[in-house]
Amino acid sequence: MKISLTGSNGFVGKNLLQKLIKDGHHVKVLSSSNANNYKNVTIIKGTLSSDYTVLESFVEDVDFIINCAGEIIDQNKMEETNVHGVKKLLDIINYRKENIKWIQLGSAGIYKRNYHNKKSYEYIGEDAEIHTDNYYEKTKWNADDILLEASRSKFIQVYILRSTAIFGKDMSNDSLRRLIKLIKRRLFFYIGSKNNILSYLHVDDLTDLIVSIISSKHAYSGIYNISNDSKISLTINEVTDLLKIKKINLVINQKFAKLMTKMLPKVLGFPLTDSVIRALTCRSIIDSTKATRELGYKPKKPLHKYIYELVKSS
């Protein structure tokens, strides 16, 4: 296959590029660097903010566009990269009237979650309520809508993969490593329940799915939730077993935890904030049933069994 890939220098893009090369695909990458150490890879120097001339050469004569690019730090650049860059590529596709399949890396962070510590779990499907105050998430949601509208034409088939937080041994997001350090220092405690949900997805499970979509011949398309959610206690117990330390059983009340955010100095290396409390008290499960049924998605192993690679490197 001939594939155009954005975000090839990022955490997910690097992992995916290696697999695409291994499978013998011809890949164009949109990059600000000319460095190229791979066969079957063509560098198109530019970014999603580049002008149409650059982006035309990126889109020309390909079967798939895979968009792994996303500005997550500089809010001033988010709209230009995450939204207008998508619009530019779609403009070119519509003008050229070429049949293309598009895989978009979206975010499950746009969904409204249950953080109220109810006994029952809430399963979040692709049609769940959208609610986010995060500007990055809003731009990803906007891009999703633009792509869905474009998919109504006969020229483009769209797969929007809304993943939970992606991790792996080379990840730049250190939230799980900070959690491991807290456990090692015996500073971790559960909030509300040991059965709250931890929402992470290993990068290999995501990129393996993308590779399988490319090689498949099914006619499915649309939005797909991609997750490997599990009870937080499974991961915490796995970490304590790997560290060969005593299991953690302390559970504190959620109201008391919120009180601690106002009283406790930020000296723990993983300060107890409102966002941390939300992450540790989630009762929502991102439901990947549709992706399993239509795309054959299946994680290689449960979330907590991936944690060893981070424990070894922490």
C-alpha cells in the first residue's frame, strides 16, 4: 500500500512507521526534518500548517492517510494543526477526486465521564455525550466532525480511532511512572474504591490495529473507541508484586481526598490535585465492543500485564 503518515516523529507515529516499513508499505511522511534512514520512505518536508503546494505532494497517489499528528502543548498552534491541517488535506482530496481511506487518531478524552464513585460502572459507547473543557480535546472533536462530514462523499472512507491515554516504555507522558514511584515510596492510596477504572492503552495495541485496518478488505468505517480499561487494583497489585513489596489496601473517602488537595503541600512528586482525584475515581469504561466486532480489535494482554516494562525502567 501507498501510505501518507503525519506525526511520524511522535510517540505513536514512530512505533507505527516501523511496522509499516516492516510490512513492505511505501510511506510518505510529513516532517520538518529531511533525515531519512529508511527504505520505502519518502520525506515531504513540511507540517500540517504548510501551504497547499507542499500538502498536495503529500496526498498525491496514496491509498491511505494516517493522521497521528496533534499539537498538545502550544494552544496557539492547536487549531492550526489539529483542525485547519485536516481541512487542507480534505480540500486537496475533494479537488483531486481521488479515492482515499483516512485513519484519524482521535481521543476518548472528549467523552463525559462518571467520577462520582457510584457502585455501578458506566459504559461509554461511540454515541455517548461529549463534554470537555480541555482545548486540545475540543480541537480533536472538531476534526472528527469535519472528517465525518467529508466521509459522506464517495471519495473518502474514514476511521476515527478514539483511544484512551496511550502508554509504552518510550512514552513522554510520565503519569504511570509517577504512579509507580508513589507506590514504591508507599505514598499511594485508593480513593473511594479499589475497583475504580484505570484508562490506558498500550501503543502496540493501537498501532497493530491500524496495521490490520490497512491490510483488511472490510467496508466498515466511522468512529471506534479503542481502550483496554481495567480495575485500578489489578495494576497496583501487579506493581507491588513486581517491586516485591507489601500490597496496598488503604482506601480513603473521596471527600477527604478533596480536602487534602487544599491542605497537603505538593511535596510528594505526584501532587494530589482535582485532576488526579478524577483519574483515580473514574467509574466509566470506554467501550470498545464496536471496534472488536467490526475491526477485530483485541489487546494482546490485559492492561496490568503491560506494566512490567515501566516498572523496569522506573
